[in-house]
Amino acid sequence: MKKNKIKKRFQKEILEVFDGNPNQLFNYKQLAKIFDVKDDETKRKINSALVELCAQRELIEDNKGKYKRNTSKSVKRADNKSYITGIVDMTSSGKAYVASDECPEDIMIQSNNTNRALNGDKVKVYLLPKRKDRRLEGEIIEILERGKSKYVGIIQLSGKFAFLIPDNQSMPVDIFIPLENLNGAKDGQKVIAEISEWPERARNPFGKVVTILGKPGDNDVEMNSILAEYMFPLSFSKEAEIEANRYPTEIPQHEIKNRRDFRNIFTMTIDPADAKDFDDALSLLKLPNGNWEVGVHIADVSYYVTPGSVLDKEALERGTSVYLVDRTIPMLPEHLSNGVCSLKQDEEKLCFSAVFEMDENAHIYNEWYGKTVIKSNRRFAYGEVQEVIEAEKGEYVAEIMTLHNLASKLRQERYKKGSIDFDRVEVKFKLDEKGKPISVYFVQQKEANKLIEDFMLLANRKVAELIGKKKENETPKPFVYRIHDEPNPEKLQNFSEFVGKLGYKLKTASRKTVADSMNRLLHDIIGKGEENMIETLAIRTMAKAIYTTENIGHYGLAFDYYTHFTSPIRRYPDLMVHRLLDYYLKGGKAIKNVDDYEVMCKHSSDMEKKAADAERASTKYKQVEFLIDKVGQVFDGLISGVSKWGIFVELVDNKCEGMVRLKDIDDDFYYLDEDNYCVIGQRYGNTYRLGDKVKIKIKKADLSKKQLDYIILK
């Protein structure tokens, strides 16, 4: 299985060269030169891969020994029809797109060809004959696996029956609810309903109410609705709570004796001011030889949450903690996440630590990994540490400045090697006692945040290297990695052309030039109207970071080995890493159940994406709620995007984005100029471009749809 995966990875790298040069011919010698391969054995492997990719119809042999990309490739069946399997991405109009590993582009499915498939379903698609200059289309012929069965929405009662009107815009049909399946739900209430069946001739699926959430518009109801929509449990089981509460806050003395003791060494935590769970701490000690010993101490969750326990199963199901605007939904019950495991000030805590000896330039001389006990001297908020760094005075100033200087050296070295700096501004809300937003503020990473980040990155990288780097005559040890693949060359080129039209440059000649020019670009767009769109497109251009047992490195950070070791209170993969690291440090042989770990990695990656989507949904809801009583008021804005439907505008004061619909600009008929990212009036030539400053009036704030409509003022 391992060899097969390595071969597929090798073939993927070859295909990426062809994807970046779709009309160019290559032979094995040219590819060997591109990959800087000099040995004959690897050259033979490249040639064999070319032959195999040709047999798979990924490539076409145009001249003898010379190949090019087969752009019309599809998977053929014995009946001479083309089929693929993939995941449905449904639009509000009922049209869908299917993403598949078997096809280089998403397949468009017209609404009359979806065959009752719903968003997130795994389906089998018949590919329709491709028409010239049109995107690939298909027809869903079989639903292999439903993405979800429970939906959030509002009950609409109508005489002898009811319907659930789903909140999610990508759900194209309402759910029919027989009166006997309402389970006490009343007209207008928000509920969770489960689809029970979809009869052959029925236009709508049938369902039953399983949970009544309450009155729409209530803050708790809306936040729970978002959690339920993304399939996060709203509470822990009684069994999990009982299991968590069995653990006392006091640490048994026999356990302390088995650990390296850091209780008398200066240790601190640095977190957001409103944080409740502290899963990492830093210690600092001046050594007799003049070097520094820096300890990265991580809550030892694995001591309390054991494999196969009720706590473990529920933590795996969640995969991650979720951070909505007004609350945190922890991966572990509060007794553990905010109590027993949390590295609170002046309390003895169990940790798993990575300890580094380094000089003033952050060069590492020694490293140690193992179980420890700590006692934090001070719980700092980021703002407090930032003040110390800026003023160079305050409590524990010497320790903070030393760690700041070491972190800065680590960061400089990382950027020198090609690390990309995605540093996005976070939108935060000040809420009243009922959860209603009363003001908006922004949080940007400063030196205090980066101090912690750089030491966490160091620990994550070094732990991955410790297990991942193969020693001589040693069997490779399977491990859990956080990987980030290289961007698709075609996507990168398209992005480069896009920013070029806006007056920016992105060099794509090599991995290092991409990183350097990307960092320059991200710095140059700060405060510009196009900032949000360019950042979003830059992130989409990059591959998505995921968890896996197959290491290929982390492109964005420019690390050959990387994992997540530093947050086991809130991320399940970190808990897996702690267990594996402890096992290997005790001399354990290479694990055999790699496939089980890969399944858990895939699930964790999926849940991480759902958590990010839920967090964005809660932010969007609060943005709309913040502006709902400001309808009719005028604001300054920047054009942040254009589409055939309208102009997206981000408000300067609060970063709330809404749309100016083209039909609402009544001084002309406007059309979209896609190539130049603007809309143009057909008669008078008035132009609205990406980045332009505009004055808008809020026309409508629709909480149920989380949508804002603006009108441009002349």
C-alpha cells in the first residue's frame, strides 16, 4: 500500500508539470532535468511513469517518447460511457457542481439532472458529451452516500401537514413533515428535522422533527442552529460528562515522580484576553554555558483521555473545538478543557513538552521530548505582552524580551527559506448581555501573537522531524502529519494574471520566488479595496492543508516535516500525535494499523473545514444583526468584488460585506467585464472597479439569509 501511494505521488508530480504546460511536449529526459534527477534508476522510473500515465489516458504520446496532457480525459466503462464519482456542491438555484479526484475540473449538473441528490452527497455521475468551449456537464445517476440527514429550518404549518423551510440556501427543496411527526413543534419555530424517506413520486423528502431549537432571532437559538447545520453535537453525553468529572484537579504524587519537573523554572502562558482553555506554555532558563533553555509545554490530554473511552469517541466525533462569535464549543467537556487540563496560573499541571537549548541567534544545540509537570508563574493576555515588547518595560520584561528576540530570529529564518505569511485581520464583536452586537473591532497579529506562534511552529516541526526523518537501517515509523501540497501551476498562473491586471506582480519562476513575491503582495494590499478578494483568492490558489499519515511536507511554511502537537485540548489530531510520540519515545515499533489513523486524519480534516464554515456563518450572522437597525444609514465602502449579479462592497468602519445588485443601479444598464474586474454602464460608460471607494446606503438586512443589500449613492 505504501509503495502504491508513493508511486501515485510521483505520478501526481509529473502531471503537475503537464498541467502547468498543457500544450507542451515532454520526454523523460526533459522531466529529469526539471526534477533535477541525475541517477539512471530514477530516470527509468520517470519513463515507466510516463508509459503508465499514457495507459491511464492521463497523457497522450504525440511523438515517439514525447507526451502531452490529455485534456479530454475521462474514465471509461465497458459499456463505452463515461462515469465518475464525486461530492455534490449544490447551489440555491438547484444547479449543482460535482468535485471528483477522477476529473481535472468540476462537473456542472443542471437542476433537472440532479436526480434528488443534495449538497454533500457522494454520487455517481454520467458525463455528457463535451461541447466546444463549454464546461464539462453530467447527470447524477446514483446517490452512493448521503452527506447528511438532519436539517435546520423553520416549521411552516398548513392545515393537515407542515413543511420545514431549511435555513441552508444550498438545500433546494423543503422537507414535508406529517403532523404526527412534528413532536410538539409549533408554526414558526426553528427546529432540527431528519429526513426519513423520499418516496419515488414525491417532490419533497419526508421527515420528522427531532429537536426543537426555539424562536428564530433568539441568539442562543441562532448559534445552536449554526452548530446543528454543520453537524456538531449541541451537548456531551451524560456518560462523557461522568467520565470527565472522575478526574480530580490534584495530580497524584506518584505521577509527578515519573516526570521531568519544571515547577521551579519561570513559565508563562500567553493567550487572548477572553480565553478559558490554556493548552500551551513557555518556560525559559539561562544555562551555565550562556545558552537558553526554552520549554514548549503542552497540556497532557492523553493522560486523561484514553483510546476507546467514551471521552475519546466523542472527541473524535467532534474532531475540533468550534469558535463561534459569542461562545466556544469545546472538543472535551468543560471540566477537562477549562479545568483539569488547562495550564492555569499557580496550578500544577501535567504536560508533554518539547525542550530546546539554543543560543542568542536561536540556533538549536540540543532538544528533549517527554512528560513533565509545570506550574505557570503568570497568565498573560496578548495585549499585556505586546505592551511589554513595545515599551521594553513591565512585569517579567527580561524573560519576555528574550523570548521575543529568539522568536524573531526563528521567524526570519523561516521567511528566508520560503515561508508564506498569511496574516488576515479578524473581525470581532462586542456583545451585550443578550448576545446582540453593539460594536465591531479588529484583531491583527502583532509581535506577542507571533512570539507564541513561532515557538509552536518550532515544536510542531521538530516533533515531526524526530519521528518522520528516517534513520539509517531503521523501519519508517508511521505518524500523523499536517501537510500542505504545492499549488496547482495553472491556478497559480491564473492568480498571477489576475493580480497583474490590478497592478501587482506575482513571480512564479520557483518556489522561493513565489513565497517572496506572495509575501510582498500580501503586504502591498493592506488597506486596499481589493485586499479581501486578493487574500481570499490567494488562499484558494493554495492547496488545502490536511491531516494524513503520508508526509509530503508543508508548502506554505516551507517545512519538509510538520505536524500538530501543540493543541490537544482543541484538536483531535494533536491527541493522536501525543499518543504516537509517547509510544515511539518508549521504544515502540512501527505501528501496523496505519489505515485506522488515516481514516481518523480524513475525518479530522473534514471536521476542521466544517468548524471554519460554522465560524464564518456566525460572523456573517452577527454582521447582519449589527446593521439591521442601521437600514437607511450611509457608510463609506470599498468595492471588494464584482459578479454578473452585482457589486460586493465592504464597509470601511466594520468590514461588513454586502451586495449592490446591478438591477438597483438605475442610471444605466450595467454589464460585467470579467477580464478587467469591473461593471460598466452600457450607455454612459460609468465604471465601478474592484478597489474603488464608494458611498452606500443600507437597503436591507436579511437575518434569515445572512445577507446585506446596499445601494450605491452618486
